[in-house]
Amino acid sequence: MMKAAVYESFNGPITIKSIPKPKLSHESSVILQVMATGVCRSDWHGWKGHDDDILHHGLPFVPGHEFSGVVVEIGKSVQRLKVGDRVAVPFILSCGKCAECQVEKPTVCLNQSQPGFTMFGSFAEFVEVTRADRNLTVLPAGVSFVEAAALGCRFTTAYRAVIQQGGLLGQGTTMDDADHDTLANAEKNGKILCVFGCGGLGLSCIMIAKAFSAAGGGRDGKRIVRTIIGVDVSSSALDKAIELGADHVINVRELCMNDEAVRQRVLELTHGLGADITLDTAGFPSTCENAVYTCRRGGRMVQVGLPIGERRPLIPMGMVAAREIEIIGSHGFNASDLPHLLHLVDTGKLPVKKLIEKETDLEEGAKVLMNMDRESPIGMTVITRFDESSRNSRL
């Protein structure tokens, strides 16, 4: 048996219970002892009943999808991993065999598994992870479990949204494999990014962009990102955005929640042109619409935040066509890119600890998730304390 946070009804209480420890269900799986797991708004969406995968899985359910851990058991076909390995886990576990994986689009894998959505998640002492060889990455010695858990959703999602889908280096490209012309063009022009929504995902996007700014993103310190703008209704969130690398911030509340005023302010900060890359990380109709209206001609708007509310965004498709604006969706992260992201952390270029607000235990973590009804934490809560007696006896 093991301790886990469980809910038996959507929007119902999340309680700590003893449930059976997972067993290997496939020869490609591993069992991980969870060492750290983040509390994410996506888990809140699942608990509220907003996620189709959880609806299909059925209740009761264990949330959690941002995690790292230690391999404690391996399936007979696992070759790259061994018991005792410290590993990072992406939240999309692609199959490698479907039509989309065959054309190197694992983030839209037709048979993807997702801990905390299609299967029990990481608010537990142990979790089974399928397709382990394909999807897990051994941690560098200099990266902690907490840092790796922070990467699991928001930073990996931000990396794909900003760097790849945002076209900072080109779709599917990392600094390691970008060709000379791609880097030269990026460094010459220096992109302007505008991030709508400075919650956990938005702040992660700002930090990813900052990692590719003058602080060392390009070759010899040249800038791939010239300016970062953060937009939010919260003064404390915007203060955090400045701390983490935003050059300018726009307080929507100070502009009387007026979308036209927000758009005008972005234009003022971009010499009337708009931002090269805009990102809606919040998912509200207004953030989506403003990201489109403030996108530069020939620029790219990335929809990465999950939609919130019943009203659908009103997108000016005539303007999109006339200005040749690209609207791109972004979902998750390609597990094969995880070593590069871990390298950014290991070398200090991506200081993810700055976004970690506190470490806590399983019971308090469940409360933080449920309290997202009323609160929108700026920093990240990471669960690092489970059931110590059972943990120590099973290592």
C-alpha cells in the first residue's frame, strides 16, 4: 500500500488515503518513487471536471503530472534505465508508433498517455510510467528533484510555446541543432515577445525568453530576444514578472480593464508595430483576443493557455489574413528535447528555483490545489514530503 491524494467526485474533497501501490502493467513501464511533484492549475481543471481524459478514466482519481523521482522497478523490455536512476518525466508520454509520432509530432501523439489525466498521477508515493525508455530522462547531477518537477509541465510547455511554436528558433528546433542561418537571423532581428497572463505558465514563458536574451541565449551573448512584455491584472504577478526578466509590464486593472487601452499600450511599447510573438498563457477570451490584436504583421500568436469560461474569443480573421498573422496552438513538450532544457537548468541559464514558492507535504499540497478556486498562486508549490515510514522501508 501507499499514501496518495484521492478525489472521488469532481469538485469534491481531496483526501489522503492508503491505496494499492502500482504494479508494472507493461514490459516498457517503470515504477517511480515520487520525490517531488508540482501543484498545477491543470490539476485543478481536472479536479473540476474540465478534462475529457479524466472523465473517460472515471473516478476515484489521483491528480499530479509535474514530477520527478527514482526508478524502483523496471519492466523487462526497459534498456536505457536502471533501478536507482534519478529521472525527469514529461507529462506527455508518446507512443512512438502512431501516424503523428512517425512524422516527429509526439506532442499530438494519437495514443499519448498522461499521468494525472489518462492514468493515476503523482500525488502519491509511487507511480507507474509507461514507455519509459522513450520518454524519461536521467537527471544531471546538478539538477535537483524539485527543479526537475518544476520543468514537468509549465517550463516544458513554456519552452515549446516560446522557442518552437513561437518560432524563436523555428518549430522543432533547439539551440543545439539550429543551423547558422537560423541563429544569425534570430540574433540580427532580436524578437519582441508579449506574454498575456503572468501566472505560473506565463512567468515560465518569460523565464524561457530571458534565457535566450542578452544573458546568453545566442552565440557569444548575442540577443535572440530583444524585449519581453508581461500583461496581467495582478500587481504582485507583474512585480514577479519584472524580477524574472520582463522588460516592461502592463497592469490591465490600472487601465480599467479596457482591452483597447491594453492594445494601445502594447503598440506604444513596440513603436506602433506590435510584438513579433504574442502568447496567451491565461486562456481568457480577452487575453486571446488581445494577443491577436497586438501581434505584428507577419508575426505569430501562440495559444498555449487552456480556455476558461463559456464565452468564446472573437478573432478578427480578416485582420489575421490581411496582416499574415500566424495563429499556432501549443501543447506539451517533446520528451527528446528534455536533455536540452535540463542543460539550461544545470548551467544556471534557467533558474527555475526562482519560481518555486514553497515545498510542502501531500496533505497541504491537496489543499493548495483545492484553494485555486479562490487563489491564483504566483509561485509554484512543490510536494516533497509523502509518507516517510513507508518510503524508507521500500527503497
